[in-house]
Amino acid sequence: MAALNFNALFFNHEIPFCKVYGIEGKDKLAKLLVTNRISFFIEWQDKRLWDNKNVFTIRINEADSMLAKDLVEGMDCVKVGVTCDL
């Protein structure tokens, strides 16, 4: 049986894509990513003290980042390019 050869750039290369503020925004973004066949992982973070909203970090595969960036353009609750500690 031949060994599988994967390009390390696209296989298992998860990056922090954006931060989402609020549960409604998280649900909306999750539905959008699923509809467009983009796999993702949601990290739940603490609530912000000044407005009591939940903050989520969305992690996706680097190969899908350009498509995802185009999809979330104009969404107020999403901040693209926000880095976080790994």
C-alpha cells in the first residue's frame, strides 16, 4: 500500500481566523461556514466586562482563509485577523 503524501501547507494547518462577539454572531458565522463547506473550531473565551458579551475565536484551515474572509466581509460581529496566543 502506498503511503499518503500530504502538502503540509494545507493539511492540518489550523490558524486563528477571527474573533466573534456574541452568541448570535457565532451561530450566524457557524452556519455560513458549514454552508460553504469550511471546517472550523470554536474556542469559547471569557465574557467582556464592559458589555457582558461572549467572545469566541474561530480557527480554520489556512487553505480556506481567503474564501472565509470574503464570506464574512461586512459582518459587524466578526473581527478578521485578530491573533491570539497559541
